[in-house]
Amino acid sequence: AIQTRHLMSTHLICGKLFNGLSDVALENQTIVIDGDRISYVGPTSEVPKAANQDDTVDYSKDFVLPGLIDIHVHLSYGNAQANEDVDMYSPPEFRALRALAASQKVLKAGYTSMADPASTNRVSPAVRDSINAGMFQGPRITSSGRQITSRQGLGDWYPSWIGVPESSVGVLVKSVDEGIEEIRLQVKDRVDFIKFTADGLNRNASGELM
């Protein structure tokens, strides 16, 4: 006879469950998780019987809902009060640790997916990769690299005698060709999307972005 091995399941007993399929929170619901997949969501009275090795977690006094999504989180910024706090007062190594800690706070707040539109250095893609590799717990992260800005765009806030240094959250491009090159570089660095902080980009007679 061939014996089939029962994988351990987890039964989550919910007080009220908002499943996202309607505007109503349902009572007396149970979620069954097999490995990394949800195999059952429905009335507790109809749930498949738990095996001896299965886990049961009682959330019967709690409100349960799917993981939330935040599409605008700057992980590496910290509790910044000004651009200087983001760009100048901490090295990229500290920003990486700060971003990792922030990603774990995001997860604990109930957000299982998030987007970081404008990272310092390559910090947020690195945090994303470390979570995906199983090194740390955190949300699913979609991240851009440094924001691409034209002259006097959001990322070009430094005085002209400083320019836009490598430590900035922005990278200044002064022509269409420079913009294309920066996009190619960020794609090579495996960003998920490109962040622009400029309005009305046009090329003038000399090829500069306006």
C-alpha cells in the first residue's frame, strides 16, 4: 500500500473575517494554510477536520483581514525632518540598517507588500533582496533606485556649488541621453521601476532637458 504523507496545516479561527471579496465582514470563519498556500477560507462549521499534527491558532476574538499594501514608503529616510537628514547626516551603511528596521515595522503594522519610490544609494533594493533570500522577515518590496531629476526638480535641491552628490536621493540628468543612460544603469542594478521627479521634460535645441 502507498502511504500519503499529510503536510502540516495551520487553522486560523477568526472572530470576524474581511476577505476583500465584499464589503461585509463575516463571522465564525476559518482559514486553513497548507505550507505557503491558503487551501480553505469559509465557515468554521464546514472546515476540513484538523489532523493531529496540525496547528490551530485562535483569533476568535479578533478582526482578521488580508495583508495591506502601502505604495509609498521611503525605507531609508528614517524620521527625517529635512532633506539634509536623508542625504547628508548618515552613511549608506547606516541607511541600510535603518531601512531594514523600517521594513520590519511595516510588516508588523499589517502591510505585507509595499513600494519604495526613491531609495538612497541602492539601499531599498538590497533590503528587498535580503528579505527575498530569507535572511530577514519583511514585506514584499517593490523599489526604485535614486529619483531621476531635471534641473530644479525635486531631487536638485542642493546649492549649485555643491551639485547633486552620490549620497543624494536624486540623480541629476541634463539631457535625454543622460536620462537614458541613468535608466539603463538603474535597470542593470535591478530596480523594479524608475522614479522621475520632473515635470514637462522636453529637449531644447542643444539637447538639454527642459
